[in-house]
Amino acid sequence: MTDARRIGLSRDEMAQRAALDIPDGSYVNLGIGIPEKVAAHVPEGREVIYHTENGLLGMGPSPAEGMGDPELINAGKQRVSAVQGASFFHHADSFVMIRGGHIDLCVLGALQVAQNGDLANWSTGAPDAIPAVGGAMDLVAGVKTIYVITQHTTKSGEPKLVESCTYPLTSPGVVDRIYTDLAVIDVTDDGFQVVELSPQVEFEYVRERTAGELLPTPDVAPEVT
């Protein structure tokens, strides 16, 4: 089997594709890893207000290497800036915003996503794994829309989109849309629904690397042989 990482989108291109789907005026929380790159790709003229669970609404771009305030960081402990009109608040108040449904959209990474929308993104269950789920559990429970960005397979070629998760769940049935290097995929009642294929990627190639039910849209229907 050909390595799925040799074709498809780069990490920055995945983030750029996800950014196109964020509505103007949205309040957005970005997870650690590829999701953090989304902020750099929001189309010009579209306003997005970024929230970070450690207590900032109105997060701006990361400063240049070695610059910025060491006390102004995001939840991933990276230095960030604050846009004009930004607000700082207590950690508990930040989670009130999340749990109260005041954040429109969250973009997270994933270890596995099941075809019914179950998300596993915090632990492999190994003895030396992260000991607790953290804020991701609150985000997927309280935020209105959940996007996931992830490579379609692991480094060893194992599918990340599966029939059912084998890793500890972050939460059941919460994922709305998935952005991978190979495709944009919606979670539906019938399974994973391909919305868009990445350039030079064929539907069958994606299906071979997906462990759950993968449905084509009319625009990306597999060729009849």
C-alpha cells in the first residue's frame, strides 16, 4: 500500500482549507497542533474572535521568535498577542463561556474519529499516556460546532477514521466535520460522507485508508469498473 503521506495536503494547507469554512464573526477556540495554524489562514476581511481557555478572548497572532510577553500565552503555553479590544478573565469564567455554549466553533486534533462522531484525542491508553482529558472534554460538550484536523492515517499507516474508537473517548458523537490531508469529510447518520477530495487524490485511495463506512458525494463518486 502506498504511503498516504506522499500525496494530499500539507499541514498548512489542511489548516487553510479548514479556515475557509469558519463563518464571519465566529467565536473560535483552536486546539494544539495543526489547529493552531488555522488562525493564519482566515480569509482577508473575515473577522474571527479567538478564545483560549486559560482566559483570553481576542487572541492575536503569535509574536516573532523570542518576542512577546512570557505571561501572555495560550492554553498550549505558546506566546500570543492580544488584538485591540481583547478581554482577560479568570480561568473559571473562560470555562463558563465554553460550558454555557457561547463559543461557536472549535477546531481540534484527533487520534481517532468514529463514523458516528465519537472523538478520541487525548490518550492512547498506554501506561505512560497523559493522565487526564483536560479542557477538550468541556470544549466538545459546550461548543456549538466541532471541526477536527488530522492526518488521515498514523505514521505507520493505520486509519484514524474508524468504525469505533479503540482509544479512550474525549466525548461520544460530537464531531461535525473532519479535515485530513486526503479529504474533507462530514460525519452523518450513515457514516463518513466525503465532501471534497484533495488534489490528485481519488475516492478509492481514501476508502482504502478509512476503517469506517465512507460515502461518496455525487461529485466524488467512485469510477465504475
